[in-house]
Amino acid sequence: MPSAAAEPPREALWPQGAPGAKGSDPNRDVPAITIYEPAEEARTGAAVVICPGGGYGGHAMGHEGHDIAKWFSAMGVTGVILEYRMNGWGYQHPAPLQDAQRAIRVLRSRAQKLRINTSRIGILGFSAGGHLASNAGTHFDKGNPNATDPIDRMSCRPDFMVLCYPVIAFGESFTHVGSQHNLIGQDASPELIASLSSEKQVTGETPPTFLFHTDQDDGVPAENSV
């Protein structure tokens, strides 16, 4: 395990290439995770996939990525930063969701090595990253038991969600329009818009969720969390 001061390595989610990849540029076409493991004596067995914000056009990797992963690690939680594909790299739906689902599957497949509990793997996201996290919590499967890739046999359902000033609703007066257009374009069908409006996709299987937002947010209106 890296020392507390070292920055862990960036790991490709699909070493052989992501589904729908348009190239092999490591900075554009290769979704990745960076895992911050806690000190051995502090481990709680929990892990969190962290989705930085950026309106699906970029990644706020500092204050919504590495800083958060280090904070979780200091509390005994394995912090896992997700660099998901987005429109800034030329990708739209479903690429970001595929990447988030894959990150959760990877953690479950490596639970023994990482010393985490397979039923304590959550996802956290900020702003548009909160939208991605909420989509991962409302669009998931139990894995394909017949998959050739053993990672694909794992469930991608997060056990909990933490949504931080998240984009939630599409097609509303309070929608963060930039995120919607970056993810699905300006001419998306009503069906696609509804399917990616997380408040409309909640079921009895949606994991427990903590949301926080403020009325002072003039980028993503708090009505998204309400």
C-alpha cells in the first residue's frame, strides 16, 4: 500500500479498452480509478467511489477528488476517485454510467485484496458527479454470472449514495442545462430525459441516500435535492 504521503497510481477500469472507446488516449479514452487506502489500523471495511463534478465537461479533481479521497482514507474508508468519460473528452451517455458501474464492480471483485466489505461499497458525487452517482444508484444490475470477464459477474448496485449539491432532474425549469446537454445533447427524446432524471427512477431497491445542498447555490438549484 502506498504511504499516506504518496499519490496512488491511476488504474484503467478496462485494461483492454473501455466499451465504446473512440481511441486509446490515456487522458481521454481510458476511464480510470485512483484508490486511496486507509492505514491498516484505521480500516472500517467501507469504500466510496468518488465522482468529481464538472458539468460532464470536465473533472474537478482537486477539491472534489483527491482531497475527498484523502479525507475518507484518514477516517478508515477506502476512497476511490473515478475519472469517468464525459463530453469534454467526446463522450456522452451511456459512457459515464458504464464507468461508474464498472468502478463498483471492480471494488467488489477486489474486496478481499483491498480488505473491504462487499456490502459497504457506496458512491458519492458532486454536482454533475452527483447526477452520475444518482444514476448509478437507480440504474444497476446484479452482474452477469455467465460473463467471461469475472468483474462483470459482480453487482454494480451501490450500498449507499452521498449526493453533494447534485444535478438530479432533467427537463425541468431548475435543471442544470449544461450538464443535460453535455450528457445527452440538445435533442434527446422525452424517454431518455425521463430515464436519466433520477427522482423519477427511485424504487424500493434504491440504496439509502444522503443529500446536501444550499439555497445559495446559483449553479445547481437546490430544487434538485428537494
